[in-house]
Amino acid sequence: MFRKIQHRGNCLVGFVVFQCRKMENEVKKKSEVASSILAKFQQFSKEKEEAASNKRLGTKEKYSGQNKRKHPDDEALHNGIPEEDVGITKYVSSHDGFTGILKHRFTDFQVHEIDSDGKLVELTSTSIPEVVLEDNLLEVDKSIISEDLWTKIEEILKSEDDEQVAEIDVTQKDKKERTLIHKTLKSVYGPRIFSNTVSKEDVTVIKVGKSTKKDRVCWPKNLPEFLHFTLVKLKMDTTHCVCLLSKKLRLKANYFTYAGTKDRRAITTQKMCVKRKRAEELAQLSIRGIKIGNYEYKSKSLRLGELSGNKFTITIRNIEAENNVIEAAMDSLNKNGFINYFGLQRFGSSASVPTFAVGKAILMRDWKLAVELILKPRSDEKCQPWIRQARETWWETRDPGKSLRFLSRNQHSLEFRVLKALKQNPTDYHGALLSIPRNTLMLYLHSYQSLVWNQIVSRRIEKFKFEPQIGDLVVVNTEETNDEVVNEVEKDEVIESDEDDNQVPDKIEEVKKRPAVQALTEGNVSSVSIFDIVYPLPGHDVEYPQNEIGKWYKEILQKDGINEEDLKSNNKMFSLYGTYRKALDKVGNLEWKIVEHSDFDEDLVLSDFDKVEEKLLKEADISDTKIKSLIMDITLPPSTYATMVLREVMKTDTSVSFHALLTRNVQEAKRLKISMESSKEDDHPNGEA
């Protein structure tokens, strides 16, 4: 009996020792996972820093031979376009940077438009304005038209034959009487009918028929025909937003106008305008991610470029730096500004098929290469599954008909337009490109211009630092600010997504007026600062610096197989005028604060969505504030990239993939912490050590 008890006791001790060693190994493994995550992040940061230090001027060879048929995974790059690949390599100041997470929540990146009068655009009210409408017409007197004719008009409206007309003999009536008949018809039938006065020989009649123009509206005389309103949107770009509104209201997209496009991965507030629509109709709309209000009727439309800038409210989360490091970075930004690079958004979301590669092919008149790049599968880009299937099918079969089957739900996408054109004429690649809206084609060309500009500025800073040079360019008329200098490029930049039914009007006037510039001389070079210097985006109607820098433009273009003559085309679709852009700029109205909080996922700033719904921020738990974040407000001129401001402040990569990796690391560490705490509780259920 004693031996049995002793044996059982030994077994129990052995089991306890085994379980202890097992738990010790589990804790050790979890610790190794944490170390591995940290090591991966440090290695990623090291690789990014090393890559940024390398000098990369000119388009890489990997973009020159993409018309060869390869499997898309062969060239797939899952980290997005590296900054150095688009010429973003330099900084203004040498202060210490810090890591932090951008755009973790949509409220972390908010944009408010500043209108042409300098007023901040905010959504403050969703109420409908009260308007007193005057009758368009006098009291209707139907007796001025015979009963037979009224009956005839009713029959015409019910008929399926749109060609039928009724004729009212007005030979013996004067202009005032004829006008009264027209007004009477309009007051009874509105836009459903048309009425025209026609004279032939000695007979004058009013022809009345069914109107085939579905967009004709009978509009009150005393009400201005343009409804301006404030729009707040979430998780969609401006053109997709217009597409949704136009579909809901059954209007053509060109009935809507706006001053500028806004970011997709943000909460943005901007002015919009629609022609001949009542506020009541817009107020009834229910579209997820869109809020509308601040209605106002005006006699003039809102035009592209009618804004003075944008205010950004940006939250940088999970900062691992002392407060004095953050303060030094913000002071440096306020004093020294930032390099006015075109940000990564300008070059698309795919590293394997950047938008500048398509633009380069178009300028080289290599229509086939341009089309193949547009239709090339790309595993490093998020898109709708049917878009992906259509690309892959075309790449494998070169059969436009088979590819089009996947796009029955998206017949206004870029891919559908191109494939439809190829189905009609499989070898007409030039015609396929012409099926794309002009605005989208210009985006590709502007992307290449932006690439060259970024490369020029980085090379200039590498060699000459921030000192103005003889031959550099400055704007002669100081009233023509950088806002106007860059707005020409913005005029065409109205499509940001290849997947949405944007239906944006093609006819956008080309702004030919560019500011006058002059080259600095020995006599005035000392009187200007680097913030006065502008460099051209390559085009056939701009001046180039009259120094060594001017020669660099020709070198880059020739290296890419492009001549200066290629920038000018008889077809305006493929012609680049060029414009000017400041090399460095400063932020306006800088305000910032450091906040500490306990929840990594909580909102730290209210959006216009929240304010209209009278929501409040969550009260911070002061006893558990382990996370440090920075909230900053800045204003920037149009076409200036806030991400380039953040890059200067933080000295880190601005790509979405980089910050997604940071977010994953934080979330993984959070899960690891919870798991380890849970293990401790399981080890000591009574709280005993």
C-alpha cells in the first residue's frame, strides 16, 4: 500500500515538473516571437534607410520592358512603390526623426477645403434653406387653345411614337400672344413637351411634341440654378462620390462640379455644386460614407481650381520618442519648411505598373506598350475581383471578348473601355487609348512629369544644397502664387481610380496662361531665397533653368527615350504644356499637441460626421496612458502633399505598406501581451507568486 502511494506521489511530482517546463518553453517561444517581430521591423526600417541613401536618378530599367508576357507574380512587389524609385530621397533638416503610425483610423487624416475667399469649408448644418418661389407663369387660361388640340397633345404624350407633333395655327397672332401659348403649354406639361414657332411662306404655327431630353427641368425663375453644398465623405475618392450622387439623382456626372479632388483614405470636407437640383432632393439621399449639408443657391457654378488651399488635421499614433524630439521636429518644420515633392499617391498603388510607366510609353508613342501596361495583372494592387479576373484573362489569352465577360458589372471602368475598343479592332492600340477619358490619360502623363520633377529637385539639392544659383527660375509676378502655378496640372487631375464609373466630362479647358518667370543673375541671386525658386514640369511651353540644371532635363528625357518634340502633339490628348512648381514650401497655421491615451484604436479627433451627430470624444483614462500620439493642424496650397510634410517631420517612409507593417507590429505585440498575461493568470489562478 505504501509503495503504491509513493509511486503515485512520484508520478504527480513528475507531472508537475513536466507542466512547469512546458509553460516555461511556451513563455520562451512567445518571447522569441516578440523578438522576431521587432527584428523584422528593424530590418525593414534599415533596408528603407539604406535604399533612401542611394542615388536613383532616372526611370529604372524594370519599367522599360514590361510588354513581355510574364506571369504577374514574377515582378510583384508587395511593399508598394519605394520613395527612392520616384525621386524622393532628400530632407531639408537634420533633426532626429521618430516612428509613428499614419492613417490607422480614418479620423487620423482629415482634410477641410479652404474656399477661394479663404474660408474653411465645414459641415455645420443639414437643414434645407427656405425659399419663396414665384410662379413662372401667369394663371393658366386653357381657353386660348382649342379642346381638340389639348386632346391631341395628350394622345401624343401617351403614344410611343416620339415623332408625332400637333400644330397650332398662330398666323394671326402677335409675338405676345404666341409667347403666352408657349408659357401655357409649359405650365401644364413642364419639361415633358417641346413647343417651337415655325414660319413657312405665309403660315406660322407652333409645333408641339414629346420632349426626348430627359434632363430638361422646368426651373423657377427667381431661384438661382446652381445648388452649392458641403459634402463630407469617407473611404472614397471625389470622382467615385460624384458617380454615386449622379446615379442616385439620375443625372449625368458633368452636372456636378467641385474645386478639387480629395484623398480616398481620409475623411474629407469640400464644396460641391449641382445644376438645377433642389436641396430637398439631395437631403433625401442616403449613401453610406457621405454626408451633405450647408445648402445654398447661387447664380454661378463652382469651377475646378476655385480654392485657396486645404487644412489638414493629422494624427500620428504610437510615437516612440521623447517629447523634446517631437518638439524639435515641429520647430524645424515651422522654420525650415519641406521639399515640395510629388507624393507617392501621384504614381499609383502598384510598384509593378506605376502610372508614370504608362505615361512614358504614351510619350514614346508606343501605344501597344501603354495598353499592355494598363491591362497587365498586378498582384501588388488592391482591386475588385472582376477587374483582376479580366486582366488575368486578357494577359493569358489576349482575347478581349473573354475578358469583357468579367466586367458586365463595371462597364464604365477603364479596363472595360480599353477591352471593348480592342474587341472592335484588336490591333488598334492607339484607338484603344483614345477610348479612355482624356482626364485619365493626362494623369498618366502628369505622373511622368512629376517623376522627372522629383528627380531634378533631388539632384539639385544633392549638388547645390539650398542655395539659389545663377540661372535658377523665379516667378516675375509675385501675385501669381504657387497655387496658380500648379493649378494647370490639377485641371486634368480628376480621376483617381481605374475601377469606378466616374463619367467625368472630357471637355476641360486647357489653361494656357502660365506665370512669367525669369532666370536669376549675378546681380539678384543674393536677394532671393530657396523658397522663391521654381522648377518646371517638362513641357513644350515652359522655360528651363539657364544653368547646369536645365541640361539635366534633356539628359533624363533622352535616357528614357523621349525627345523634347514628343512633349508636343497635334492631338491635345498627348500634349504637355508644362508648368512651374516651388522647390520648397512652408506650412501655414501650424498647431500641434502631444496626447497620451490608453486605447490604441480610439478616435482622438472628432470628424464633421461626429460633430453633426453631436458625438463626444471618449474621456481619457489618466491612470493608464501608455500610448503617445501627436495631433497637428496645417494648411497647404493646392496640389501640395501632406505626406511629404510628414516625411520631413518623422524622417520615415510614407508608403501605406510601411505604416501597415507598423500597425501589424503594434497589434501583434498587443495580442502577445494579452496572451502572456493570460498565461500568468492560468499559472497562478489565486494571484500567488
